[in-house]
Amino acid sequence: MDFPFDSIVKILQRFYKDDVPSVTKVANEEKDPFLVLVGCILSLRTKDEVTEAAMDRLMRRACTPLGILALPVQELERIIYPVGFYRTKARTIQEISKTLLETYNGKVPDTMDQLLSFKGVGRKTANIVITEGFNKAGIAVDTHVHRISNRLGAVCTRNPHQTEDALRKTLPRKYWKIYNMLLVTHGKRTCAPLSPFCSRCPIYAHCKRVGVTRSR
């Protein structure tokens, strides 16, 4: 029996229709792959509300690779603080901006291999830039997507990379772009890592609850 992706996606779309991750908001409002890339980097190990505030401050000062490089790194650190690892991220964003200007004429590339060549960019970030920044097919897998996909019984994998490979084979292509957004929101609001809120879960009827030992 095929996994009910159609039902799950439709339910989550209705349930979280006004609740999207910070990077998706940037993509929808700015439609700029560079800002999506910067937003992804800032969002790593950082709460959405902190990322949103940092992006708002940053966009008031610099929205382009040239603008980022014009800022002293200490000032960039102050602007993005208190995102996690803000000092490292400030230097990463400046290094990426420098490479974009020197190698790509200031434009963010749209291929996985090119994006992965940047320091600080992994497969999840690259996939988000491809999907959110360029509106192309890709499956971004973070801890939420990996955990929930396995918990649902949609895949049986050991790490995010395996989950991405498995989803590319089973998840209908029409859902690739939105799957990350929906599961990240679901993971933050309902499907917590240790004790998920199964009592209020909108997709409980479709979930095999693999590995769930206690819930609320």
C-alpha cells in the first residue's frame, strides 16, 4: 500500500496555512536567492523569531553581497546577534559574498554542486535555496523532516542524507518544494522530538508512531 502523502500534505497545509518558517517568509516576500541563502545560514540552530528579527535588521543595512562586504565584520556580528554562532556566521556570510562577487558575478548559483562548494553550505541549505530561492525541485531534509518522516513510517532511514534519497523515490514530485516547510512547522508546533503532542496532531490517523514511547 502506498504511503498517504496526498492526505498528509493536504491536512498539514490546512492546519498550518498561516504558519511558515522564517526562510519561507523571506523567499515569499523578497524573492531573492541571496537573501534566502543568508536566511538559511542564520536560521541554523536558531529559533525562527530570532532569525526573522536578525534578517529584518540586516536587510535594513545590506541586501546584496556587495553591501555585506561593505560592513565591518564586527558590525555584521552586532546586527545578526543573538543568532546561534553569530560570529562564525558573520564570517561565513562575508566569505560567501566575496566568492559570489569574484566567481559568480554576484549571483547565487542554482545547482547543488555549486552551492555545496561554498563554506558553511550543506545539502539542507542548498536544497532550500534551490526550492525557495529558485522555485525548482528539491527536498530539504533537516532533523524535523528526518525524524517525522521516520515516525510516520514514510521512510526507514538512519540519517538525513538517507532520508533525502528515500523521499526522492517515494514522495510525489509535486510536494518536494513544500514538504520541508510543512514538516519543519509540524515538528516545531506539534511533533516534538521526545514527547510529541499526539493528542492534538492533525495527521495522527496516518502516523505509525515509529519509536514513540511517550506522548502528550
